[in-house]
Amino acid sequence: MKKDVFDEMADKWPSAIVTRPEVVRFTGGLMRGSFLANLDSRGEGPPRQRIGRKWGYPVREFAEWLRVRSAGNDNL
């Protein structure tokens, strides 16, 4: 199976979690953590994990969520 840009993003990420403040770096500036916080509050965000007082997104699930949203043209 050929890797796409989302696989490459996940492969290059140095940890298993993308925290909200790191979302902008992970997506190359296409999305902010505050946007995800808003989606999360409506139950529309990607799978997430709470660690202490912070929220993070498992990198593979986050990349897959981005892939699905980009295929659906949901106005990132």
C-alpha cells in the first residue's frame, strides 16, 4: 500500500501523541488546537486522550481523522 501525506505526517512525528498546542505544527499550520477544542466540545473532533490536565490525540488516529476529513471536504 502506498503511503500518503497523512502516513508521512504520522511517521515523522516524534511521539505517540499530538497535544493541542502541537496541532498547528503537526498539520503544517492548517489547523489550530483551538479549532479542535471547539470540535471536541461538540463531539465532532478526533479520538482524544486526557493525560493529567491536558488533552492529546493519538498520532495514528489523528492522521486517519485528518485523512477522512480531507476526503470528505469538510472545510478544514
